Amino acid sequence: MGNQVVLFVGTFILLVTGLLLGYVLSQLVLGFLPFNLLTFFGTLSLILIFGTLYYVLFWQLRKEQSQSFETRIPTQVEEFIPDSHLKNTLIARLDGDIATAERLIDQAKLNYPGMPENWYCERVLDDLERDRR
């Protein structure tokens, strides 16, 4: 809840600062506001506030995303995502024959249903190693 308040207040201040900065810059460009030391420092402070808030808000959002990613509980679906290293090793053992690798994995799936995808890759690699001896 605290992070949401920080994001809301920061976004509101960023919006107001951006509007003020846009207004001041447009008045300077159009010549309705004289350029002097006061307008220079006022514009500079608005730019600094805008930039700082922009940085802090996106840092906060990124921090929240990384925390939610770290605390995420793995699902059963993730068990079935094949380890690309194992699959690449299998393809390399078959001299780059991707179709044969897929066929061997599919055959292992038929012989041993219900196992994780990584297990099938390991099984096929073990079978190939055993057959080459």
C-alpha cells in the first residue's frame, strides 16, 4: 500500500511539474515571459524536479517488478519448459539433426508419459550414450 501511495503522489507531482514546465517554456519561447535570472533558475528547478521524479518513479516501478518476480511461485507449467542446454546437447550429439531429436523425444514421451520435458531430453541423451558404448 505504501508503494502505491508513493507512485500516486509522485505521478501527480510529475504531472503538475510537467505542465508548469511546459507552460513556462512556451511563454519564454513566445516572448510573453522575459528571460532573466529568476526565470532561468525557475525553469532549471522545474527541469531538475521533473527529471528526478521521473527517475525515482521508474526506479520504484522497476524495483516492484523485480521483487514480484523474485517472490513468484513456480507453476507446474514451468516444469515442462525444456532446458535449452539439454536440447542443444542432444541436437549436437545427433550432428545437428533437429527432426531426429524431436522424434526421439516424442518416442520417449510415448514410452514414459507424464514426465517433465527435461526428463525426456535427459533420457534420450542417456539412451544415446548407452547405445554408443
